[in-house]
Amino acid sequence: MARRRTFSVEFKREAVGLVRSSGQSASQVARDLGINSSVLTRWIREAQGEGSKAFPGHGRPRDEELAALKRELVRVKKERDFLKEAAAFFAKESK
């Protein structure tokens, strides 16, 4: 199974810019760049609709939130384990 290729934001913007400035068709530019013409056409559509906010990336805000939640979970588990050990220690000392 072929691995899915990813392209940088700069590559996408330059490819769209090539179509707009060169006067060549999107399919010709796509062939020259070695990508599928439907991919380039979608990039052009996204660039027209979103403008400078086009190509936001791979969902980074969600990934950052997930990473922050995982870090918090690890911290809370450590606190819980510490409190369990402390409670057991003091319960043993009071006997």
C-alpha cells in the first residue's frame, strides 16, 4: 500500500501561484510537479475560498490540546499515587 504524501504549505501556495501566473492549465502544472491534477485543483479552490488562511495544516490545535490533556493526566496520576502512598504511610504510623 502506498504511503500518503504530504506537502508543505509553501509548496501548495507556490503550486497555486504557478497556475495563476504561468498561464498553463492546472493539469499541466500538476504533471510538471508530479502531483495529481485533482489535488492541485482542490488546492486552487481552497486558496480562492480561504485566501491567506488556506492550508491550515493537519489539525494542530486539536493535537496540541490532546497533548496538553495527556500531560495533565500524567501529572494528576502522579499526584493521586503520591496521595495514596501518603495516606497509607500515615495510616500505618497511627496504629
